[in-house]
Amino acid sequence: MANVAERKDHPLSMRLPEADIAMIDRAASLRGRSRTDFVRDAAVREAENVVMEAMPIRMSAEGFSVFLDALAQPGRPVPEMVDVIRRPAPWETETGGN
């Protein structure tokens, strides 16, 4: 008896307004992706975000105490961020960022 491979992909069908399709196609094109790949990646990424937002963060009482102590400390400047903030914006320079 021949082995039948189990299907790994499951179809998903949607009806969308033409304007939505045009926007998706434009974005997919800008990324060099097919519509299917673009929509799948965007949907999975958003699904992961929703699931991560819903997951509780668990830690021990000791870990929570360490976390609260870290939050209570005064902030320290990050040298790389200070450097970025001190740079003039492109529209503030003679070359305009070019």
C-alpha cells in the first residue's frame, strides 16, 4: 500500500475590497514578495503579537523584587543614544542629509 503524504498547508480564503487588495499588492511589490507570502507573514506576525500580549509574565517573588529595584534606580544615559540626539536633523544641515 502506498504511503499518502499528509497535507501540511491549509487553504484560507478571504473576500476583500479592491482598494485593500491594491494596497496589499503595492506593499508586497515594495518588499519583493508575492501577495500570499506578504499576507501570510503579516497575519502570522500580528497573531504572534496578540498571543505575546495575552501571555502573563511569571517570576518568583525574589525576581520581582529585583525587577522593582531596577525600576526604582535613576536612569542612566546611553552614550550611543546621546550621540544620536545631539546630531542635527537632515533638514538642519546644509546638505539636507545628502
